[in-house]
Amino acid sequence: MHLSRTTNLVVAGIACGALTFGVAGTTAAAVQQPAAAHVAAPVPAPDPSALIGVLSQFGAVGPVADALKAALATPPDLAKVTQLVATAKAALDGLTSALPPVPKSAQRVDPPAPGALLAQAIAQVKAALDALVQAVTSLDPAKILAAVTAAVQAAVNLVAGILLGSGLPVPNLPGLPGLPSVPLPPLPVPLPPLSGSGH
């Protein structure tokens, strides 16, 4: 199997893809914002301590990467993958507990409120991890690679949700990449939507 050769590319995709997606999404949001029809009230400056707390939560993605690397081993160790997935879910639970409560009225709006969007992204990563364990159990290389690819996308969505939905300042580093000019191909394993349901 060639899975082991893709380990570094897949795990690196979490960090690189998250940065690109986060910056591109932020840029797109800024470009697509219509001109304000009225003068908004001044927004208080964010608390630096709160922003640092948000940044510290990126550690929740590290255990996900560990589980993905184990799944790409040749052959994968189901017991090890299962243990690492449990560790990753525990880290995600810690991230969930750090989120401010989202009012029910904000859970079904379109687009979702930042806190609700981040909670959905966490749930999406957990679902992708469950699918990863099922794929490793099957010992089918194609299913494992598809599950890893889906989990990478879910992790990117999570990091982007933290970047764009937690009050952090907009990135302003010169030379950051913009939006891709061509649409990305569909994922081999569908993920739960991040938009509000019930529409």
C-alpha cells in the first residue's frame, strides 16, 4: 500500500489548508460585505487575554493529526487508532466546554452565529473520526484514505471556525494567498453540513 507515503502530506494539509482557508474565508467575507447603510456603534476592543485563550485552543487539532497519522500506517493498528481517536475527542470536548453558551435563537439562523458554527465544526470532526475508526476496522486502503481526507477537511473547517468565529483580528500579512480560482473537487466521504438545518 502507498498510504504511508501520504502521511506527511495529509497531516501538513491540516495546518497549511487551515491557514489558507482561514485567510481566504476572511478575505472573501471582507470583500463581500456590502457598504453599511448606517453608522454602526463603536465595537469595544477585544480583550487580549480572551484572544490568547482562543489561540490556545488550536491544540485540540494536534490529537486529530496523531489519529490520522496512525490510520495511515501500513498496516494500521486498530487499537492504537481507537485510542488516539478517543484522545482527540477528549480534546474536542475540552474545546466545546470552553465555548460560550449559544442562545437557542442563534442556533438556527442562516448563517449560523459564530459560537454555533464552531460547535457544528467540532461535531463534524467527531463524526469524521468515527468514520475513520470504521474505515480502519475494514482494513480497506481506499476507505481509509477517503476517511482521512474527510477528517482533514473537517479539521480545516474547525481551525477556520476558530479563526473566523472567535473574535480574532483579521489577518493582514502582505502576500497571503487569496481564494482559489477553480472549485475544489468533492470529497470522497460526505461531511455533515456546517450551515443551520431545518430550512
